[in-house]
Amino acid sequence: MSSATKRYYSSARLLFASLLLILLLFVLLSLLFYHRLHQAQQIVSKVAEQAVPAVLEASQVHDKVKALHLQSELLRNAVSQAARDRASQQIRQIIVQISSLDHQQYVQHQYQQQRLQLIADEARSLDMLIAERLVLQQQSRNWLDKLKQLQQQSQQLTANQPWLLHYSGLLRDITALYSIDRLYNLRQSRKELNMALASNKIMLNELSATAQPAAQVLHEQLLDALLNEQGILALREAELSNIARATGKANFLRSLVTDYASETELNAYQSAASLMQLSQQSSNSLARQNQFSAALALAAILLLLTIMFYTQKRVIKRLKLLNEKVQAGSGFAEDDRLFRSNDEIAEIARSFNQYSNTVTAQQTALERQSLTDGLTGIANRRHFDTHLHSSVAMAKRMKQPLAVILLDVDDFKAFNDSYGHLAGDDTLKAIANTLATTLQRQVDLVARYGGEEFACVLPNTSPEQAFIMAEQLRLEVLALMLPHQASPTAGFVTISLGIACLKVGQDISDKVLLNQADKALYQAKNQGRNCTVML
């Protein structure tokens, strides 16, 4: 018989009727117990008037202390003036709230009041250190901007290449000072920078008369930025010193807050113990009263068991089965037990079955979109990273070679500037199609790595085979004859390729392999582009 011709039975109505019957039974029991609960009520009133307020207040103090701990950490790690102000204001408010609690049984003691005042003082000290640190960080950012300006100005000079390279290296070394987290290392770097500055000065004196004045200005500006009383070295040293002091101050504040929290927890435990004692007295009294109604309670239990048996058979088992099907995501229509009774559970099962089919179809479509590049239609970076990781693991396990090719469209920015971004998109599509067509093995993968960069994974491919395939890719792209008048390499669109290979028995990670391919690509760029380099 189909579900449409079955008679509809409402499980909800049956359960409601059962619960109503139980409720009526317990109302009767309550009436019988009422006159025997008068003595127990006196004990409960004592608990409510004395023990409960004490526990509630201890809990409030404990919650405020935990919030104070959290805000002190937020203040320590503040990265902006707004975050610092917000955390500092919250700390002050929490301390005021702790001090102004009603029935202050745990904060009126002089010792705890002094501890609370000490926490407030330490928080203010930490706040001042964080404010100083934020100012130092802002000044450091200003000097970083100055270093970028010097880098740009140096690139416009016509001085000889060795001096420019040495000057750029100095700028990088100075910028690296901001990654140093110890004063000792900073002072060692200072000595090394002084020697490098002296070498740069010697190289400056060897410049031609036309290039020397501009280079001299840049050298002096760099000296001022580095060695000024408010310069990079002084600010960085002050910043590291501030961080050390702030860390110590924050640790001390954390210790104070933890001690304060421990004291409030002890007080809360003592109050809870008192409450438990009173509750035990109440429980003993109720137990004695329950002996008078044992027969009636037994009857109620038997009735409840009967209802539970019926509910277990009619509702609970089917709900468990429905839950299993929901977790599995399928199998609704195949199990007739869900539709044996035409009720709410059967309706829910039919709805879940329809929902499961819809979600499965949507999930399949979303997974396909998440692994494909929207512009070129080939695999995207996410798909490439996952595939490379699994391919490297497979190559190691099967003891087979594997090659990774990174390629980049030469002078693509100039192409976009000359022909427009729409033409650039069409070019990327054409190159992607050429790469996918050239790599004909199903195990090979070509993906858009990012921007105008593409990547290929070639399993079971030796270095010699990888180089031949890379050259074939380069020639196939060149054969497209895509015009590129702005390219200094050729009049057409060209690519540069870098190859890295995992040899049999070699134990390197996919990240290392990808880094080697990137280095090879960089070397291909340096060799004039439109070429292939394999490390």
C-alpha cells in the first residue's frame, strides 16, 4: 500500500496525550506531597537567603577576574591605538565593577583591595608601555617608507652597477633589522652595517664625477636614516627594549590576576561547600517524606515505563534510523521502516531524501568549480597544490621520477599596457589551451599558478624528457605568433620556463621541489627570457 493511501497517524498527538497523562499524575503526586514539604521548604529558604547569594557573588567576582585576564592579554597584544584604548578602558571598567559589587564579601578585605589596586597600577604601567611601543612602531613604519623612497631614487641613478647593487644590498640589510628580535643580534648587525657603509663610501668615491653628487646625497640620507638619534637603529633598539619590558610587565600582571582568581575560586568553593551541606539536609528531609508515597510512585513508574516502551517502539527507533540515514546522506527510500507508519517521521524522511539529493548535486558542482580557474578553464592553484603533494608522495612510493615546470609569460605587464587587459586575458586563454593540448598524457597536469604564471606536473618523467617537453611547450607558444611589439625579447609573445626534477631515491618535499623550479624560472628570466632552465 502506498503512503498516499495509508491512514495518517499523528505521533505528536499520541505523545502529547501521553505527556498530558503523566502531567496529571504528577499533579496528583504534588498535591499529596504538598503538606509534607513544609519542613523542607524552610531548609530551602535558608539556602536561598544565605548560601546562594554568597555563591552568586563569588561567581561574579570570578567571571570579572577572568575577563580582566583576557583584556590584559588583549592590551599586551594591541597592534593599534584603537585596540589599546579599548582594552585599557575595559580593564578600568572591570576593576570598577569588581570594587562596586553588592554584598562585597570577598573584596572588602584590605589585602584583596590592595591586590586589586596593584593590578590597576600594573595595568596602567602596561598601558603606557604599549602606547610607547605603538609610537615607536609608527616611527619605524615612517623610516620603512623612507627606505622605499631611497630604493626608488637609487634605481633612477646612472651610477655604475656595482655601487647600485651594494647600495640596494644595504637597504635590504637595514630593512632586515625589523626581523631581529634580540638586542644582542641587533648590536651585531649594527657593527656589520657600519662596515658595509664604509665599503659603500669607498665605492662612492670611485664613481664618476657626474654620478658622484647624486650618489653622495643618497649615501648621506641613508646614514641619517640609520644613525640618527631618532633613526632606525635607535628606534629598533628602543622598540626591542620596550617589548622586553612589556613582556615582563604582562607576565607579572598575569601572575597577579591568576593569584586573585585563585583566591576568589577558594572563596567560591567554601561557599559551595556550605551550600552542599544545606542541600544535603534538604535531600535527607525529602527522602523521608518520599517514603510515605512509595506505592503511588511505583504506580507512576509502571505507567511511565509503559508509555516509554510504546514511544521507544513507535518513535525512538525510527528517529534513530532516520538519524543514521541523515548522517549517511542517503538510503531514505530503500528502508521501508521509515515509511511503515504514515506520520510526521515519514514526512521528515521524505523531506530529507529530497534535500539530500539536492545537496549532493550542488556539492558536486561546487567541487568542480573550486578546482578550475575561472578565466582559462584549466586547473587552478588550489588544484595544483593538492595534485603536486599527492604526486610527489606517489613518486616516492613508486620510486619513479617526477618533473615540475614553472613558466611565465615574458613582459606580460607591458603587453597589458600596450594591448589592454581584455587582449591579455585572451592571450592567457590561448596559452593555457596550447599547454593543455601539448601535454597529452592523462597523468600530466597543467594549471594556472597565478597571474601570467602556469605550472605543470609530469609524473614518471626523467630530467631529459622534462627538458624536451618544456622546449616543446615553449616552441608551441611561440608558434602561436601572438603579436607583442612591446617585448624586448621578440616581436611575439614568448615564455620562460624553469624545471625541477625529483629523481628516484631522492627525498625532498613538494615545497622544496616547487622552490627549485621557481629558482630555475628566475634564472631563465635573467638569461634573457624565451628559454628553458633546469636545475
